[in-house]
Amino acid sequence: MFTKEKPAPERNSSATLISTGTIVNGDLVSDTDLRIDGTINGNVSGTARIIVGPSGYVEGNIEGQQADITGKVLGNIKVKELLQLRGSCNVQGNIAADKLQIEPTATFNGQCQMGVIETVVKEVRHELKAAQ
């Protein structure tokens, strides 16, 4: 007669933190927001926001929904929505994003592709296969 709606399953809203002084050797995958203030030697991918703080360093590719970079990245960055290069960040690699915001103090050396990321990813994969 009376039906109670089942509550939607809770999504973990906490963020994962890789703090200063922490070194991770290997790929990192996260379904929640991820903040990197330490060092990652490997690829980083996630379905949420990826933040590389001022003391953060990533030597590998970053792929996620959004990214906010204020540290150093040596690798390619692909995000489906907004990519922010802020402060004194240093990015050495190619970037692909739907939207891009670069502050005047940020350093970026590489190629940039903007637009719907699915199209960009398909083009990059095609180029990689052709190069092999």
C-alpha cells in the first residue's frame, strides 16, 4: 500500500590525498576526487577531479573528468571537462580538454587540442596506432 522509496546508494564524497613526502611508483586509479601533493611515478586516471598541488609531481599521463594543476607534470593530460593550469605549474606534455584555463604564471610546453574529448581521444589513438 505505502511504498517507501529506497534511498540512493551513497557515493563516497571524500577525496584521496597523496601527501607531501609520499612517493607512489605505479599507476593510480581513483573513483573519487584525488589530490596529489607528493610524487607519482606512473599514470593517474580517475572519474572525478584530479588536483596536483604546488608540491605535487606526476611523471606519467593524467586522465580524468577535470584537472587542476599547480605542481609539475611530465606527461600528457586528457580531461573530459575543464583543465586548469594555475600558479607556477609546469606541464611538459600534450593536453586535451573540452575547456582550458591557463594563468599567466603557468608554464606549458606541448600541443593542445580542445573540443569534445571523445573525438580527441579517438584521433590520438589513431595516431598512436599509425606510428607503431
